[in-house]
Amino acid sequence: MRFVNYIKSNIINITLIIAIIITGAMIANVNKRIGSFVEDRPKYHFYMVAPNLSDPFWQEVKKGADDAAKHYSVAYEFKAPRFNDPGEEKKFLNIAIASKVDGIVTHVPYNEDFTDVINTAVDEGIPVVTMENDAAASKRKTFVGVSNFLLGEEAARLINEAVGGKGKVAVIINSAQRDISSQNITVSGFKNAIAEKNYNGINIVDVYTSEMGILSAEDIVGRIIRNQPEVDAIYVTDASDTLGVAQAVVDYNKVGEIKIVGYGDSEDILDYINKGVIYGVVMNDPYKMGYNSIKSLVEIKEKNNVSAFIDTDLKIITKDDMTYAQ
């Protein structure tokens, strides 16, 4: 009997030991999961406001921001009206402020004053970074982008190169997808370069405004060919219009006769450059803009220090550049 009791006692003890081991392992596993969860939680919650969802440029900005968010382990929301609407942009900013996010990146339309809403965010303890267009009079922490005036100057240089120093140029700006005031600054830079940098053989015949993207741009090219056949080149300030102009030049069998300097680096635009339909593009670097905007907010939160201006550099692409890259 004693032997039986001895066996039972040992079995109980062994069972208890096994139970303790299993329980300990379970607790350790739970703690590990909790620790992993804490480590994986985003450090900050940011908010990015863009002018529209339809322009490929802003989708590329979003890609840069996505990659930066992953790299720095932060969460962010990308918000934009479907088409340009400064009133909607302000609504998104007010939502971000009310949500008490950790930081805001916002586009600023040149023809709208966003100073008050930006200052409200900063006064609430939310740092603000502006991108593409600046609000220098506001309390924003930094501006990420390039000079639109310089962008226009570089486009004039490329046009001058494309036509061999002599030609008549038409300019097309877009009122539907890109900030019209920022494009006007770009055109001012374009005109200034022609006047000041010995591009004496270049003459601007007209500045057109498209309203409906690709189809509108194609219609404008048709009018140019019918009414101003002396035009040797077209400068386009918008990505969608660049595609529309390129397609129209192909349709009217004017490839090589009408040089195109445009904006954007979508696969279709790069294909047109490679085929010699588009001479080249001059643009802001959207990926860098998105990436550096999120990066700047992280630096502000963690170091409380960031440069007042972060230059994302101009992106200039011609067929020669593509050949070199290949």
C-alpha cells in the first residue's frame, strides 16, 4: 500500500512539474507576444493632405511616404479630394487637428491662405510640414520641395536644347489637376530664362490652359497645328497633359517636327521619351517629396530640429539619361 501511495505521490509531483513547465512556457510566449506587439506598434500617427487623387504625381508622393512610414515604423493617413479643391484640403486639415495626430504634412495651394489653419495645428502642439508649395508666413516647421521658378528655368534650357537654340514654343498649363498659381510661377521662370539666359532664338507664341486632362490637351494641340503651324515645340506643366500632347503629336504625325518638354515620369511618359516622342521632362521628384516629408516629421518629433527648407532636387529625364541608365 505504501508503495502504491509512493507511486501516486510521484505521479502527482511529476504532473505538477509538467504543468508548471507548460504554464511557464505559455506565460513566456504571451509575454513575448505582448513585447512584440508593443515593439510593432507605430511610434507616431501622421496625416498627409494632398491636392487630388487623380494626378499620378501625387500617387508617387504617396509611394515615397509609404516607404518612409515603413522605414521609421510610423502610421500615417493619406487624404485628398478627388480633384483640386482647396476647401476640401482645409477640411482634411481640420479633421487632423481634431484627431490630435502627431504631425501633419500638407500641400498648400498658392491661391489660398492656409496660414491660420497651419498655425492652429502648431498651437495645438502638432508640427506641420508643407510640401510642393510653401506657407512661409505660417508656423510650419519646414518646407519640402523645390523652387517652381527654377523648374521653369530648367524647362526653358531643355526646350532651347531640343530645338537647337531657335524655335517658336507654345505652353500648356492645367487648371484641373495642378495648382494654377504654382504653374504660373513655373511659366514665369520659363519666360525669365528665355529673356535672361541668352535663349534669344526662342519665342513663346501663346500660353494655353487645359481643363479636362488628356482630351483637353489633345484638342489644344489640334488647334495649335491648325492655327499656328510655325510652332516647333510645346512645353507642358502637367503629367496628364504631357501624355495628351504626346498622343496628339503621334496622331497628327508630327513626331520630330514638334518637340515636347513635359512633366511626370509615369511608365507611359518614359516610353514616349524612349521612343523620341517626348524630348524630356523637368519635374519635382515626387517620391523624394513624400519620403522626406515623413522623415522630417520623425526628426521633428525625436530631435525637435529640422532644416527650414528641404530641397528634393529637380528631376530631369531625357532619352540620353534613359540610355545611360539602361
